[in-house]
Amino acid sequence: QKGEAYFRRVEADVVKSVCGKTAVIACGGGAMLNPESAKSAADAGAVVFLDVDFDTCYERICGDSNRPIAASSSKEELLERFNARHEIYLRHSTIHIENSGSPVEISDMIVSSVKKL
């Protein structure tokens, strides 16, 4: 309703306020684009990037009216956004997980990776 810029400001405030507490923050795709959010997350602990291929990601978000950018963008526009963000996600992640297993397998990989830190 208030636009992406407003949403990103609120998101950054929430990330900053939660970091430093014992918590798991499941951020949206744009959170790490904000340098302040990325720094807050990195300073607070592990940043896990659940890396999924574009087609799987597209299937998950396509037609979701709760995702205004996805709902108003073409598949090609979303692919451009996906590709532009991928390197940023890699750069800011402490742990990189190829998200191709079952939810149980992925959660086990995350727990195992965090324990190694």
C-alpha cells in the first residue's frame, strides 16, 4: 500500500531491532540489499542464504497477491531481479545452502553449519 521504499525502511528497522537477540529472522528477498540491514545481520551472527534456482522460486511466488512486486512483474523482469540479487546474497551470507532437499534435510544442514561456527 505504501510502496517498496517504505516497506524496506520498516524492514531495516525490524532487522536492526531484532539483531542481537536470540532469534531467527526469515527475511524477504530485499532485506540484504539494504547495507544497514546486511551489516546488522552480519554483526549479530550467521546469515544463511537458502539458494534456490529461479524456476523453483518463480513457482513459489507466481500469483501471490501478498507479493506486490511479483504480482506486477513479468517472468523476465523477475529473472533480471533474481540474477541481480544472487551475487549480493552470496556476498552477505555466512552460510550458503543449496536449497534442493526436503525441509527436514535443509534444516539439518542449517543446524549443522551453524554449530560449526
